[in-house]
Amino acid sequence: MNNLANLLREDRKFQEAEVLLRKALEVRPNFAAAWMNLGIVLTNLNKTGEAENCYKTAIKYRSKYPDCYYNLGNLYLDMKQHEEALKAWEMSVFYRPSHTAAWSNALVLLDNMKRYEDALRLGQKALHHNPTSAALHFTLANTLGKVQEFEKAEKHFLEAIQLNPTSGLYCSNLGVLYHRWGKIEKAKEMYKKALEIDPTLKTTEMNLKRLTNAKLQHS
């Protein structure tokens, strides 16, 4: 029933999935995975209070449950309970240091909260456990750019692009870094590369036009 419920959830048939999961839990009340999956379904049905209880029940039956802590953190983020979200993701990576999605979410939230020093510290810790994660290099690079650590930011952007060369966004953000750094030719080069990979990046297209027009005006 749990597997069928997951298929229904993937098809966005959340109410049908909820019915099946509740039946599964009637048969086996200590089924941690079913409690977590019910939490995910209820989150999608905007039943946040019930979803939180489901995640906590799953953790009660399986204390070392990184995916459940990750989903609980996402729920707290939706509820704008930022400190609780950070604590949940911290537990997720404690039990599974390779959980890059939990690391990434925590880093992005800290960055959005302008807690840059905390984000940089956590980013280094995340990369210690996951040195080949393009997403983590990219997220750390963005924060380094905001605190004007341009050389360090460049290093992590280049690492991210090497690990994931098909990301237009990575190239675009490196272009923004060069733009802010005053390295105009490098910025144009990265904007062009980003648009070759993904022509739908409108902001990148505008940034490139802005640089090109500025050069024409000064020539």
C-alpha cells in the first residue's frame, strides 16, 4: 500500500494517496516510512499541522531518519519557522552527511536571512563531506560574492561549472560576479556561454545587452 500510495503521490493524486497510507498505518501503526509519506501528502494538501505530527511520529518510530528530518525542515520553511527548519536540516545531515539537499536548503536559508558568516561556515563543513557537489559549490559561491570575496567566489563557481557543465544558471551567476568585479570581458563571455546552454535566461540576456550597450556608448 505504501508503494502504491507513492505512485499516486507522484501522479499528484494526493487524496487517494492519503486514504491508502491511513489504511497502511491502521494495519501497521509503527510503519515509519508510511508516516513520513503521509506527512508529504498532507503537506501537499496544505494540512500543515497534521503533516508536522506525521513527521514527528515517523521520527518517534525511526529516530535516525535523515529524509524525514529533511521533509520536516521543508515544512517548517513553508511555515516560515526558520530556526526550526535549520534545526531539522541539521539533524538530517547529522545522520546522513551526504544529504546535499538538506545542506543546500540550510545554506540558502541562512543566505536569505543575511547570516552570511554562518552560511560560509556551514558551506565549508558541507563541502568537507561532499567535495564533488556542484550545488554546494554554487551556493557557497553566491554567498561569497555577496560579501565581496570575489576570488574565493570565482573558485567555487568554476568548480561548480566543472562538475556540472550543462548548467546555464551557474555560468550566468559567474557572469554576474565578473560584472560586479569589473571584469567585463569575462562577464560577457560567461553570459554568452550561459545563453548557449539555456537561451531562456532572460535576465542573462538583459545583462549581456546592458554590457554591450555600455561598451558602444563609451566607444
